Amino acid sequence: MFLEYALRLGIRVDDAAAKAGAHWNHWYWAQSSALLQDLALGDEMALWVSYSRRLLGAVGAAGANEEHAQIITEQFAYYAPQSRLNEGAYETLTGLKAAGYTLGLVSNRPNPLDGTVAELGLGGMFAFTLAAGEIGVWKPDPGILQEAMERGGCTPEFSVYVGDNYYADVLSAQAAGLTPVLLDPQGIFPDAGCKVIQRLTELPDWLGQMNE
């Protein structure tokens, strides 16, 4: 949506620049120094304008300025994102649960996840859910995954953490001693240094090989 709003202002971004912007975006939201600086502004609109300005820079938007950042930010007032499952997610999770895996859901969201889980038709799927805002610990701080281990009755050496953000998910899993798996369908992180999958449906076969 950001790129669409930028295009309305005459700012065109090619595929390579868009991928670079996506890479930066993952870094930004993983408790980056830039995010912490923007949070310190103490004003939500100022944070989002600063984010838009930074992202325009990350995609190399020639001629972009503060006014463009302001306009793009204002456009998001009409944006109503919805949570949805990745392709094959329900079937993958159902199969893993039936195979005896303990499943948990961990997110950097501020609010509890159970309502969203129910809306997505995943009620009863997870042994636990954990939102960072519940305990005030945010990925990539490994403390949130250490709490997840306690809630799931699991140990790191026998646990796998699957996420789509290298900076938040892979780094936190490595720091907590879990095995990370990166879901990266767009190839944003070619040098992740861990198991990378393009679709969640690849996960069961890989886990089966791990257990052989």
C-alpha cells in the first residue's frame, strides 16, 4: 500500500528498490534504533510521518520530501488491513498438531492474540499464544521466546521458531537457543544463515527429516 500511495504522487519504485525497502522495513520494526528514536517523539502521527520519510529514503525515492511523507501517512487513515492466514497455514498447523507437535504463537503485537486466533478459525490450535505487549518484551529480545518455552513446557534444543522477519525472528530464536526457520517467499533475506522456506507447506517435510 505504501508503494501504491507513493505512485499516486508520481514516485515510481522498481522491483529491486522495493525489495530493498522491504528489507529495511523488517529491520525497522524489529526494535531498531530508528524505531526507538521515532517512538521517543511521543506523538503517533509524528512517528508515522518519520517512518514514511525513512521508507522513502530506503527505496531511493528521488525527489521525495517531507510533504510526500506527510501525504502518504495521511492516506493510511483510510487503510483497513485485515489479518489473514498464509496459504496452506491451516492445513500445515492441523497436520503438525495431529502429529503431536506442541504449537505456540508468538508476536510483537501489543495486544493479546486470542481474539485474532479465533477470528481466523484457529481456536484450540495452539497450546499458548503470547503477544509482546503482554509481558513488555519485544523480539529480537530472546526473553519473549524464553517465556514462550515456559508456557509451552518446551526446551530450546527441541524447539523450532518459524517467522518471516530475519531481524526479529531469526535473531531472537538464535539468542534463545531455538532452531530458526525463516519464511521468506520474496527472497528478501538471501543470506539468512538458517533454514529458509518459501511456503509454510514446506515445513512438515523438513521437520520430518530433522526427526529421522
